[in-house]
Amino acid sequence: MDGRAQRLRQARVDRGFETAAAAADAFGWSRNTYASNENGNAPFSYRRAKEYAAAFGVSPEWLYDAAGAMQPLAASGMVPVIGRVGANPEGTVLFATGDDPAELAPIPPGGTDQARALRVVGHSMRGVADDGALIYFEDQRTAPTPDMLGHVVVVELDTDEVLVKRLLRGSRPGLFDLESVAGPTRQDARLRWAAHITAIIPPFQARRIIRGAA
């Protein structure tokens, strides 16, 4: 049994379900699918991890890849500041090192426990977010949608880069141009996922609400 399957079993047992079948019946899942996920015969996706995590009251990041604490931070109304952005004209997200976040920020209005925050560093994003601001997005990891076109969003490329860019149509379906606030436009990029920016907190307020992780 791999680590992901072991964590799923632990979450199920801790939630009080003696058997995999009992958990599947309680939440309306296929018994065979759930059992295969828990015994490691069928590794489950991040999207499925979020569903299981919500049912068992654990963090989806912990369940999926052992990142961070087992219990979701959002139980305290806080979510992690997962990295920095804007330190260079490329708009690259530089992720925080280590499994546990060094900084936490409150869930923004209208946000969910899947909200994540980025701290803006430098002035290359001036006009969108100033140095020291917080940018929130929902970590849903879904494909780009038409209503994202023309807007600044968070994207992951097939090259493993995570960027904050304005999303534009590429030269053909499935490709996208990524316009920088400052710097050249990257053309015909292939994306794994894209996420709307849901809130931008100005630097003065950001300094007041960010907390160090315990």
C-alpha cells in the first residue's frame, strides 16, 4: 500500500468508519472505487483527494502528497501563504520551501478552505498588486474557462511553472498567450490548470492580517 492509500485509510478510521464499505455507503461513493483507492490498486487524483478530505475532515494537501498538517488550516479561518510572486518580470510564483507554511492569512470574503495566498514582492506587478500585497486564488486545479480570457489569473504550465499572467487566446485551440504586467508575452503555452484571482489585499492591510504559522 502506498503512502497516499495509507493516509486515506488513516483518515477513514479516524473519522470513525470501521470499514471502507461503510465509508463509501455513507458518502454515496462506489464501494469498488473507494476500496481500490484505499488499498492502493487505483491511485486517486487531487480532485478526488479534495472530495475524500472534505468527507473525513482532513487537509487535501496532506491526503494527496503528505504536504502540511493533517487537519485543514481553514478550521481556524486561516489559509497558507504558499509563495511569492512578482520578484521578476516573468511573474513566476516562487513557492515557500518545506511542507508547512511559514505564513497564514485569513480566508478572504467569498473564499473557501481551498483559498491560497501569494505575497507580492517588488514592483513588476504594479497596476495589479503593489509590493507587499496579497493575491488570493482558489486552488481548484481546473482547466481554463472562457470567462478567464482577458483577466489576470494564476496558471500552471506543462513545464511545471506557476505564473500570474493575463490569459489570452493562443494561435489554436488548447494554446494560450500569457501577457505579463511587465515583460514579454509568452505565446502558445499549454496549461495544466488556471485559477481566477479572487481577492487582492493592499500592502498596508496585508501586513496587519498575515500571521506566522505556529
